[in-house]
Amino acid sequence: MKFTDGFWQVRPGVTLGHAVEAYDVEAASAESGEQIVVSAPTAVILHRGDTLNRPMLTVTLSAPLDGVIRVRVEHFIGGYRPPGFDLVGEESGHGVVMIDETGGSLSSGSLSARIKRGAPWSLEFLSGGRRLTGLGAKSLAHARLEDDAQVDVGIVGNHREGTQRPTSDRYTLAQLDLGVGETIYGLGERFGPLVKNGQSVEIWNADGGTSSEQAYKNVPFYLSSKGYGVLVNDTGHVSYEIGSEAVERVQMSVPGESIEFLVFDGPTPADVLERYTRLTGRPASVPAWTYGLWLSTSFTTDYDETTVTQFVEAMAENELPLSVFHFDCFWMREFNWCDFEWDPRVFPDPEGMLARLKERGLRICVWINPYISQRSALFPEAAAAGYLVRRPDGGVWQWDLWQAGMALVDFTNPEATRWYQSKLRALLNQGVDAFKTDFGERIPLEVSWFDGSNPDRMHNWYTQLYNQAVFEVIEEVRGPSEAVLFARSATVGGQRMPVHWGGDSTSTFESMAETLRGGLSLAMSGFGFWSHDIGGFEGTPDPDVYKRWTAFGLLSSHSRFHGSGSYRVPWVFDDEAVQVTRKFAKLKNRLMPYLFTAAAEATERGIPLMRPMVLEFPSDPAVHYLDRQYMLGRELLVAPVFSADGEVDFYLPHGRWTRLDPTLAAAGEVVEGGRWMHETHPVDSLPLFVREGAVMPIGPVDDRPDYDYLEGLSLEMFPGEPGERTVTVVTPDWRRTSFTVTSDGTRQSVRP
């Protein structure tokens, strides 16, 4: 949200009260540890009379975790204090306070905040004495808006009435310095450029597809190339101007009388993510079978058990490894979503069908959402019990978007949550293994919640309660090691319940590229696992798009064929599509000892499996803007091809890189990095390179992802400096085995 009119003026109808000086800087104690409390009036206090009729901001500094500092800025401290996110890793006793005549400092491990007493206002953050960022003059403010205020509120979409009007007449904002050459990442799964500089970003979950500025997964956390991160601890609408209003600053604003943000130290981007996910939660480990290929019925296609069986049999006949079969919406009868009942007209024997599919070694996923249509038999049951979200007048909230007369399950009601889980428990007992938790973004504002939650704050937070309810019941029935979702919406903390997928893309190369940007942006927001609809969702891809997207999809964290009105089985495109699918599905299965071990870093450290180049090579300025290639784990560079003619430009960081053939057979040329490359690839190939000196564990099994990785394991050593290296392999039952090998600097294959 933009409040100013150039450097000197504010917009009509806006009054800004800036923190001008640190009048008092005092130490305070709380249960959580030592704090600094600063009185920051909106004018320099020269004499006693200046203290009258004067707004003041109260700024409190504290430390919830080693290397993390919290800043809370309040205008009226007795007003409504919005709840923040679940900071599950918060600890007490980390802050060390020092106060002297010049001001004060609060230190938390390597990170410190220093406040200067007097004017001008100055609060800066340092790591090991190196300045990371700070809040200088006119950086903290309380804003008051008149009814006709001409502010730029951003466009926040079809999920809110009156999109061009501010939602409050009071806002609190903070502006952190943006240094020369500093680049900003994260803020959730966003489909525009990976670097957020110059963008206005609204943190407000929306069902807007991948080709818009809206996002399904909004996360008010950003990561800087300077080696720090910032989280606004507010579950509601957060507005960012990233060098797009004050071009030297990142501005964060929220409705109301206060704002709270946390600064995370690095020094590397990986270190920042490690601290951030330590505080907000690490991704759960997902079972090995989930890494294999998922095949969907697609959305509006016609299907029954015969169709499903034909697809599964044809996959086997074509030697296309398949791990999961997904039933999309119409496993339930039309207009009945969600009643959690198989449509008896097309699935008369669901238990028998699921058993027959499982005999083929498949896992089963079914689509759900948090809505109950009025034709569902569950509607009167849930309405009578008070399980549905209500209007302020006491009636059930309903609308016709998506399902006729649908209502929304109120997950702030514990009984409603247990009721919803009971329906899923029945499906799990039938043989379902996973749920695709669709929707959760279009959450209304003109409603009353069971627990009295503020509707504006519940809009983004709803997805967390929804996915948590589903994830917990799978953990209960299948066990924690088997729990997995396929979720579309998320917010801070959603990373604890993987996997997430990229939502509704179109079937074009452009949409394929924006999908990758979304995944890399989500990775920089603390999410470890991610997938997307191979071939695109809307429309039918032409064979070239399908084949190029297949190679990209099978070199992603998780891999699913899914579409809207047409099937996504390879043979409906051409024989070459079958060959491409076979090659890359088999490659991924053989890479599983490497991938599963790399994925353990997400669970243990918060480092995603698919990594933007800047996450692995932060000291190389050439990678800061790269969003058409990525690292899959630490060692493997992937550059998808986004063109029908096979032409692709990509960058190899400094060092020696070995080309990897998708069959893993050819030795591969060694290329010196530190340069751009331009290549042309056939549809069954793409730039795939292994990092200098890597030791990659490779398995012998290519028809499934969940096997004993130690049996028949080979350790592939790639050119680098000669010497001894240790590699650890994590198996599907989460055993760890370490191997030490000696390399002569050339490519070798060793059987441990």
C-alpha cells in the first residue's frame, strides 16, 4: 500500500505520524527474557510542553530465538492486538540488553539491534559487527486515513468486496533499508520475477491462477541477498512495497494500531531459512513412495473404474513407472461436494476398486475441499450442529461460486474439526492414502467465527487450520511417517504439512516458466517440497509443451500428471511422449538414494529440495536473478527447456561441471563453469549437470521410488579435487548409513 506522493508529500486524505526520536531507551524484563522498550514521539521533544497532544509509538525489542530479534511497534498498546503465527520454536532467555548514554542494544547470538538515543530516529541490525539493514528517518509511522483517502491499496482480487478501498482507517508501517545491489526473495509462491525488487505485493490468499499477481500461498517473510530475513508476524493482510514506493526501502504495512516483525540472521540464505523454519516449523518428512509419478483422472473428464484400470494397465504395458493414482473432484457426485461419498453410478464398489489398485502396488489420493454444498446430505447435519461458518445475523454463510449454495466448515470449532476428520477417517479406512486439499483461499470477511476470530485475520489463516485438520487425521490413521497432503493454499507454518502444488497453470511454455518461478519463490519462503501440474492445467498442451514439461516435472520434488478437461496420459500425445516419460520417470527412481537424502535437509534444516541458484551460490552475483534453472539438492543443476525448438540458455557457476545423461549411462563431458551456455536439446534431453567433486548415491531400481537404497547402491564420484569424501544415504525407513570414499579426481563408480 502506498501512502506517499513522492519524497516530500503524503497522499490526499492521509496523515502520517513518524517516529522522530528515541526519547526513552529502557531495559525491561518479561517471561520471555530481557527486552528494550523505546518511547518514540512524533516530534523532537525540546521542552515539557512538547509532550502534550502528541502521538507516540512504543517500540519493543526482544529475542524469541538465537539469531532472531523481534520488533513490535504500537500506537495504542491497549487496542486490539492481532494474533501472530504459531512460532513453535520460540524459546526464552536469548536476549542480552545493554543500555548507556548513547542508546541501547539487544543481542541474540550473532545478531544485534542497536537503537540510538535522541533524534534522528535510528535502529539498525548488525551481524558480527556488519550492518544488515535498519530503520532510519521516517521509517516507522502510524497512518490515519480519511474516508476519501487516495491511497494505492493494491488489487487483492475476487476474494474481497471493494477491492479498491482500504480495509481500515488506521495502518502501521515500517520501512527497512534496501542496500545497493541488494535483492529480495520469498513472500510465498509468487509467479512473477523471482527477485521482488520493484514489486508491490499483497499478502492475501486468492484463487487467481498462476498467470496473475495473486497467490494461493502468501507468506509475509522475505529473504535478502545480504544474508538476513524478515517476517511480519501478522496472519492478516500485509502490504509490501519493495523499492516500489520508497525506492531505497522495503515497506511493510498492516491495518490497525501495531505491527510486529522479526529479523533473522544468516549469514547465508540457507542459514536464514534454517533459523526461520526453526522458529515457524520444519517440513515433515514425506514417505518415499510420494516421489514417484502421480497420475490423475484430470478434472472434468469422464471416468469410471474401467477408465482408471485402462490407464493403469497402459502405464504398465508402456513400462511407465507409476506410484500414485489420484481421483479428482468427480469421484463424488456433481453438486454434492463435499459429501465424501463415492458416486455409486461410476464407482459402485469403491472398496473393491481401491483394493484392486493397491494390488498393483499403487497408493491412492482423492480430492477434497473445505466446502459443503447445500445438496450434500452433510449440509443439514453440519448446519444444525453449528459446524459451518455463520453470517453476523446467525444464518449459515453461503454462496454459489464453485458449488451451488455451498457453506464453509468452521475449523475454529473443535467439534466441527473432529466431525470433518471423521469423514476423512472413513476414507482412509477404505484404503485412501493421501488427500489433495484443494481451495482454502476464498474465505469471506462478512462472517462470524465460532471462536470469535477477526474475519480479516482469519482469511489467510484458514488454510492452516484446514490443512492441519487433514494432516493430523492421516497421521493418526497411517502414522506420522506416512502422512502427506497435496495442498494448494498455505501461509506461514504450512510448510510443516507437505506437499504443496502450484495451482492452476495454463498449458503453455510461458506458464511452465511462471510455474517454476512460483516454486522457487516458495522455496525461499521456507517450503521444502513442491509440485505442479505437468503439462499445465487449463487447456490441452501441444505435444512439445507436454514433453518439455514432463522432463521438468520428473526433475521436481514431486511429480504429477493432471489437467482440466483432457487426460494427461502420455500416449494421447504421441509415442515420443511415452519415451520421454519412461526415461525421466526411470531416472528419478534411480536418483532416489540421492533425492531422499537431500530431502532430509528440508526436515532437519529447512533447506528445500528444489533450490534457487542464489540459495546454493549466494556469493556469485551472476545467479541472483536466475529463475529459469535450479539446483535439485546440492549437487544437481537442472535447466528446463521452455521452447519447442529446444534452445535454452543457462549459467554454470564457477567450478567444473559434469554433464549427466538421463540414462546415467554415458560418462558425460566436463565443462568449466563461470559462464553462460547456449544449447539445443531434443525433447528427451535438457541441461543436467553435476557439481564439481560430488559423490552421488545412485540406486539400481528404476520402476519404483521406495526400495532398499543400500542394496545394489553405487556411489558416483564426479571430477573434482582428489581426496577423501564422506556421503550419507538415508533410506525409506529413515536409517542413515555413511560411506567414506577416496577420489582420484576423475569420474568413478564405486559399489560400497
